[in-house]
Amino acid sequence: MAILQTRKLDKWFGGLHVTDNVDFALEQGEVHCLIGPNGAGKSTFFKLVLGEHAPSGGEILYDGEDITRTKSYERIRRGISVKFQVPGIFQALRVRQNLQIALQHHLQGASLDEEIDRLLEFLKLKDTEKQLAGSLSHGQKQWLEIGMAIALKPRLLLLDEPTAGMTPDETHATGEMVQALNADGVSVLAVEHDMAFVRQIAQRVTVLHFGKVFAQGTIEEIVADERVAAIYLGEIHA
């Protein structure tokens, strides 16, 4: 059963058709990557799923229920979480305090401390827990926000270019985190440009082009598709 599905999803901005009749399904327990050239409509599709944009037409289903008009905060309460491209951490607070804020309304006392410790280990941030978050490297800031996004144990995690600005080693470590989360039952939809990262994590890939679904399949099928190479892979290597 699909945990996330869109049916004929449309979004117009004035006369610009940014999301064009998109039929999409993310299966329960799947890691799915959304790729495409700049201007393909990936960010708009993401914001429609999150409820930041209201669609011009079509439906969005989460776990079989229509959430097309559901508020963003209600989608989060139902088990959807997001990590945006630019880290939204509290830079003037310590690393441990950032995770405490994410968890404090759900855990208290020893349980809270134990969960923070578990997250710090998972995020490879244990040695930085007393540092100000603003002093972390770019990759570590990305990891900290991933930690805040997964603190409430979402069923569906949305990642918007999670490896942007990372070193190759940081990118690979992020992929291992995604794989571990997926093994623990989290479904993942990632918008990503880094094809090495896509190869590492994706079970299926959807290519958007001019707001439409251009191709879908495994990463091997997508890479072998000459039409995709012409619009996307060729652009990356240019």
C-alpha cells in the first residue's frame, strides 16, 4: 500500500503550469528519490506534499486518507516530517539543546536524556554535544537537522537536497543514516541532485521535467534511459 500518493496533482502560478497532472506513489517502507533539471517542479511538488502550497487541482493521499486540504502542522502530527535544504537549527544553542527542544514535549527526565544520547550517537555528533550548533561544520548542521526531523519517529521522512554542500564522505555517511532509518521502518522521499547519493539510497527514482513525470524506475533503469541523460544527466556532467 502506498504511504504517499498523488492523483492528477496540478499547480498553477498565474499562467505557469509548474506541477502538471502528476500521478505519483511512494510505497510503504520505500526510499524514493525525486530528480530532474532545475525548474522541473521538484520543490513545488515537495511543498504541495507538505501543505505549504495549495494545489490547483488533484488529490494528495497519505496512508490512504485524503490530506489535500489538511494543514501542514496536521500532516506533521500524522507522521510526516521534513528536513529542508537549508538547516533550520538553533545556532545560538548547544547541539544537545537543539535535540532537547525537538523532544521536550514528548519525553521527560531519564527517557529524554537517553533518547538524546541515542540520537547523538546515530548522528555522529556525540563529541559535539556541548558545542554551539552554529559552530558545527555544514555537514554536521545538516545531520543535526535530520536528527530534529526524526526525533518524533515519523513514518514518512521528506528530505530536500539533504547532501547539498557536503563532502563525499559526509554524503556517504548521510546515505548510511537514511538506509538505517529505512531499515527501522521509515519511508523516505528525497529530492536530490547528487547521483552518487541517489545510487546509494534509492529503491526507485522518479524524474520530473517541466512539471510532469518524465520517467520512473530503478536507478539502473533511469541512468540507462537516453531520454533522461539528454535532459538531466547530461546537464549534470556539462
